[in-house]
Amino acid sequence: MPLDSTPTLGLIVPPASGAVPGDAARLYGSRVRFIARGLGLGEISPSGFNTVIDTVLDKARELRDAGAQAISLMGTSISFYRGAAFTEELRQAMQQATGLPCTTMSHAIVEALRALGLRRVAVATSYIDELNDRLVDYLSGAGFEVTAIRGLSITGVQAVGDVPPQTLIELATSVYRENPAADGIFISCGGLLTLDVIPALEASLGVPAASSSPAGFWNVMKVAGLEPGADGFGRLFSPARQRQADPAA
């Protein structure tokens, strides 16, 4: 494929480094060019978000000017912490500022859970209790029942990437088993490394699972009109799932 025909998607990420998350290459290889800009978030908390949220539109414009064809705010709690109305207002503001299709990771998780057919979800997070409470409100407003939720109380932006996969598997499994009503699992926080955790959970527990970063990539691909499927990363990325999620297919 000629270089100039490779789709370019833009990501607004919390860390100041503005690095493209590693999930991008593992999911889509050279099919898509991802570019990113960093917000410089200092702390995963409402006060931390308040210091950078007003720069999101500037970062979106930078990505547009760098050639992005669609843009996602790749942070979960930063896009839900002020409630669902703000989440949608932010997405619309990004679109108006850039003239491009835009989304957020909070939009992504709702779309992913719906695509998996989930209604009652067990939730594991990296968050402090205040953010867990706001996440329950966000998911409940979108039509989901949170059967149980538990977080790791991490506020450091870099620290979330150091959580071992086994810790996430054990946390998610424990939360899932708290309530037999759960029909699936959601792991929230885009900085957690979950790409290998999701298929492991689905294999061990026999239920669908989703997590922030993979769902964010899946969603921005769909928003851009691209095929989001990828082999080996769980039910959300299976080819059959893409046909089911696309009414025109």
C-alpha cells in the first residue's frame, strides 16, 4: 500500500510524552498510521483532569493539522468524570473544532459493551473511589447495571502502565465472582495494559470482556470507517463481531 494512502488516525493521550500506545501496532500493524499528542496530565483525579481538560481542543486541532482523518480522546476517566452530557459536549466540540469525525474513550466503552451484548457488568479499574462512583453513574446512565466495582486506587499516570497483567486478571476475576448476575467484565483505564488480559479472561471465565484501550482503538477505527477487526485479541475484535455490530453488513 502506498504510504500516502495509509489512513492516519489521531489520538489525544494523557501522558505528556504524547507517545502512541503500544496496542496500536499490535492490533493493526501497518494498516493504519496513528499519531498522538499528549495532555501532560499530572494525576488521575478530578483535580488533575481540571488542569488539562481545556487543552483538548487545541490538541485535536494539532492532530488535524498533522493529517489525522479521525480523532479520539484516549482517556476514559477524563472523558466521563463530568458526566455523560459533558462527554457528548466534548465530542461535539472536538468535531466542530476540527471538522473531523471524533470520539472519546468513554463513547468507545459504551459502544464496545453494547457490541458484546452486555447489560450487567463487573468492573475492575485503576481508580480511586471517587472516580469509581462517577463511572458507575456513567455506565448506569448508558443502560448498564454494574454488579460490582473495585479499583486499585492509582493516581499516577505512569504507574498504571506498571500494573502486571496477572494482577488485572485476578482483580477482574474476583469482581466478576462477587455477583453471579454479571454477564461480562469491563476493565477501565486506558493506561492499563490489557490487550493480553482480555482473551485470557474470556477463556477462563467463558464470558465477554472489554477494556478501555482496546475498545478505544476499535471505536476510532469504526468512527473513521475502517475495519476494526484483529485476530487473537478477544471477542470484540472477531470478524463475526464486526458483522454483528454493523447493521449494514
